[in-house]
Amino acid sequence: MDRVDRIRERKREHLELALTEASQSRRASGWDDVALVPSALPERSLGDIDLSAELVGHRLRAPLLIVGMTGGHPDARMINKVLGAVAEAHGIAVGVGSQRAALEVPELAPTFASVRDHARTVPVLANIGALQLIAQGERPALGAEKVARLVDMVRADAIAVHLNVVQELLQPEGDRVTGPLLPALAALVRVAPVPVIVKETGAGIDRESARRLVDAGAAALDVGGVGGTSFARIETERAGVGEGPFADWGIPAAASVLECRGLGVPVIATGGIADGATAAKPLALGASLVGIGRAALLAANDGVEAAILTVGRLIDELRTAVLLSGGARPSDLMARPPVLTGATEAWARQRGLLA
């Protein structure tokens, strides 16, 4: 198998495994520990609820991001087309998976670029791994020219740089040099032609790291917490070695929102969110947007119309949750702080994260 085929095969395996239960964390996301406070006397009707939000200067009709998970394989081209169409239909943001493959094999670029063919007016996020910003053996660090190519490839409004140290260490062909991540990210912020969003891929972001990322210039933080798709599990499945001790390593998604909130940049809550009632919970904790990944991928497999209906249902559920909590917009949810219980309350208390 040559290099091109190896890359395509890896991307195919990632996509196929992301759609299976084997990719899902065995640890809870923490959303069940977050209870919204209902209002028995809402003062408005569903048509009065304004779900609009903003991401890197772009207005969204709802506070949702379809997080980047795929590209680099022929099947991914159609998936990204569908996800782009869904984002356009609902006025929400959308990202692509890591574009490293398209830098190494330019003929794979259309599998990523297809998202913009249909997401014509909404924000699109390019995507690259943080470890690609560091020299790895004989492979040089990604430079400004290649970053610009990634942005141009999907005509991106921002670039998501993903932190996936656990995944890389478990991936047989993964990167191993991890030390100078922060200086590399700060250097990228200085040269990137668009805002830089830093995201995790299933292990969450702690408060100390979040502060350093904001100081380095991150325009937003996507917590990518434990409780949804685990790329660590995907790699152990690929390697056929069993789940191992690091399959569910990290911070549960709900706790990671608490870790990252209040630092002056938008927080995107990703990790185990599949319906609108759950999506309201991170917004009540202080997140600005909610990221959906596997739920959107599963819907995209059924075609454009089915995926548009699925995401539309989630948006309707979110609108209902805002109304039933006595709000007029998602930000009003924070005015009635949710009740925390269980492991999430214990985490927040021990980490000094309670308001």
C-alpha cells in the first residue's frame, strides 16, 4: 500500500469508526449532572425566542457548530457536502476534519472543499492538528504558507487547531514530539490569515491550559470534552489492542465548560450532545456555542433532507428549553444558574470553579 492509499485508508477507518458505538467514551459527559431550573410561568411564546449567536464576527441563527470530523477519503466528500448544506439551511457554523491529508496528497483537497460548495454564506472552519505545527523528526513544522493553503482550500472564516496529544500517542503512526505546543500555537496566531480557534478532540481543556491559550491569542476555545466521540478509542480500535488505560482520558465535557468559562473568549461546548434539551445545559453554564459531531454525521448518512430535519429538530428543542427556563435568548439561561449534582458538582467544588 503506497502513501496515498495509507492516508485514504486511515481517514476511511476514522470515519467508519466514528459512526460506531465503539468510538463513544465509556465515561459520562456530565450533562446528566446539570439540571436547568424550569419556569412555571414563561413570559413569552416560542416565536419570541431569539437563538441568534456570533462566532468570530459572523452572525448565526442558532448557537451551533457542526464540528469538523471528516475529510481525506472519497466518502468524506459527500458527507462534507451534506454537512455544508445543513449548516447553510439553518444558518449555523460548520467545520471540516484535519486537512493534513490534503497537504500531503493534494488530490484529496476536494473531499474538504466540498463543504464550502454548499455552506455558501455561513462560517466554515478549516482544521489542522497542533502537533503539525511542530517539527516531527524529518517532517518540518507547518509554515505560514501551508496554513494559508488550508484556509484557501475551504475559503475558511477561521481555522480550528486541534489538540489531540492522547490520540497521537496511541496512533501507531502518530506524532511523538509534544513539548513546544504553546509557542507553536502563539506563532500561528501571529501569521494566520483568519482567527484561530483551539479545540480538543475528546479529552477536554483544563483551566490552566485555557488561560495560556487565551493569552497566546486563541479567538475561542472548543472544550471537546470526555463523553462523546473519543479519538483515543478510535485509535485503539484501529490498532486492535483493546481499550487500554487511556481510552477515556480527560475531563468530562460539562466540567470542561466550567474550566474554560469566564476567560474573555467564546467557549464552544462539544462532547456527548445529541438533542436540544442537552444543548441548553452548557449554554446555562456559560458556553457561547454548542458543538455537535457524531449526531450530525449519523444524520448525514441518511442524506441532506434527513440531516436538515435532524438538526432542525435539535434547534427546535433548544428553543423550547430556553422558553421553559424563562428566557428569551440562550444567554438568559445563565441568569438562572443550573443545579449541579454528582461528579460534576464534586469536580467543580474541588477545582474551585463554582461561582
